[in-house]
Amino acid sequence: MTMGLPKRSWEDDDLEAIEEGIEQADAGQLIPFERIKDWVASWDTPDEKPLPTVEPPRRPHR
């Protein structure tokens, strides 16, 4: 009998990813919808775009 780490389910991984996304959104680390839309529209084309990355939060104007 092998003792090891408890098995994780895909639900655990999904919940972890959702919680991470909520934390990022709360911190203002967002990807604009237009960039996601352009990325998805480029799938399976010769000019497929890379996965968009999070933009740093904008500083308020003084």
C-alpha cells in the first residue's frame, strides 16, 4: 500500500483558479474584453494571437 498526498479532483483545481481570478480582479488586474474577443477571433487563423496578459492597474491622474 502506498501512502502519498491526497488526490485532488478537477473541481479543486477549478475552484483554485476561480479564487485566483477573483483575487486578481479585486486587485485591478484585468484583461479588457476587447483583447479577449480579438484573441478568440484569431483562433485557427494564420495570424493567431498569443494569450492576452493582465494589464497593470492604471494610475489615477493627479
